[in-house]
Amino acid sequence: MYREKIFDVVIIGGGPAGLSAALVLGRSLRNVVLIDEGKPRNRVSHVSNGFLTRDGIHPIELRNIAHKELNKYETIKRIDNHVVDVTKNNGLFHTFTRDGHVFLSRKVIFSTGIKDHLPDIPGLQKVYGTSVFPCPYCDGWERRYEPLAVFGNGEFLLHFVKLIYHWSKDVIVFTNGPAKMNEERQELIQRNIRLIESPIVELQSHNGLLHHVVLATGEAIHRKGGFLMDTGGNQATMIPMKLGVPINEKGGYETKEHGKTNVDGLYIIGDAKNLFTGLICAAGEGYEAGVAINHELVEEDWNIGI
């Protein structure tokens, strides 16, 4: 259906990064296709915090506002679909969707994000996004001064505990097994932060609100909320890697400035390169990539006499 038309840019993924890129490119008179399957990483959250002028908004409402703004531009086409493959032939990208459509474009942006794979803790799914969160900058204010749990283990645990301790001095650390800590234990002791290594049997909650962490010892510890150090995220799509973009040791795609990759014309922005970006930063990356791509297209058009 779309084979005969060559778009300037295909954007895969409709979170803040992709939406922002679509807006700046559409306003730059670029013919853009934004393809999104409607499964944002923050869909479990009830509010999105820290986004200037939209603090406390529901994630779905934020997307709806963005869609309404994009709909004003005839240069932007939004497609609800899933991308199954992208190839590059003779300088053009071919983007294939699940329903059989193919979109040809000069550039492609992947803003596909990360898929979380939460630890196997019974009851975690019921509280994740309502009273247990991954990011204190997003949800720490609402949990300030409350009795909090920190769930995690590994070399970055102490740093994460320090961060949560800033929002509440009533913190208990649950490693759900032997703690991978040595001299760091003493720092917790000095601040009366309890470290519990006993396996977690269950997180008890009511209407998504955590109230007890139940341990294998039988002890049930009261907590009103918590923060998860690691959500076990991995790439939502491996298509960029198939095209030749490497993944770094942290699990994000390798990029240069503005999200540019080693594959000419292919950009990656947002969580897909950073693992965790934050809404307003992701939107900023989308704007930055959109401007960079338009400059690139302007140069290309100028050089061929368009």
C-alpha cells in the first residue's frame, strides 16, 4: 500500500522520544510515519511526574494530548501497528509491519524502549507502579518520609540505598538472598538501616498499596512503599542489532551524538539507548534527533539540487 511513497523518516515507537521527534520533523515539512503498538513501558503507572506543565498527569492522557497535537500536521501519519522487520537496500530503509505493509524511508528512528522483566517476587506485580517503583525522581515525592523498602542486590545497591534514604530515613533493604556486600554493610549499620537477606515469600498489599513484606522466616515487616533497584529490562526489539548496531555492556544500543548510530540514516533514542531516560529527557532526545535528521536531509537535498 505504501511501497510507491518514500517517506523522509519512519519512527518506530510512540513514547515521548518518538512523539517529540515526530513533532519537530513534521513541523520541518518532513513526511513522517510514526508506528506504535501502544504498549508503553510506563503503562503500569497511574501518574507521570516531573514533566514540566504536565506534572501528575496520567500516562495515557499525556499520550492522548500528544496525539491530538500531532494530528494537526498533514506531514505526520500515525500508524497503530507492530514492526516485524527493517531492512536497508540501495540507501532506503524498508519497514515491515505485522499486517503486511511496507514503508520506505530515507531515515529511521528507533524509540522502541525497554521491556521490563520484574524479579520473581510473589505479589510484586500487584504493587508495581502503584506503591513500588523503579525511579525516586518520578515517584519519590509521593513516598517521602514513609516507611520504605528497597529491593535489590549487587554492586550498585549501596548507591541506590543512599538515593532512597534522601527521601525517607525509614528504609529497610531486602536483598531476597545473600547480600553481595562487604564493607558497605558498615555504612548501613551506621545509619540504622536494616539489611535483610532472608528470601521474600510475598508482598502483601491492598488495592495496589504495599503493607507488609513477608519473609521465609515468617516475619512480616510493615512497609508503605518501596523502590526496585533493577527491573531486569532488555531491548524491546533486536532489529537494530540485526542491522549492525552493537549493544553495549549495559544493554543499551551504542549511539553517537543526537542518537546517530554506525548505520547511516539510523537513529536510536530514549530508553533503547539509555535503558532509563525519564519522560522529559526522552522528549528532549526526540527533539534533538529530529533537528539533527532534518539538518542531514537539508544537506542531502541541497547537494542533489532539490
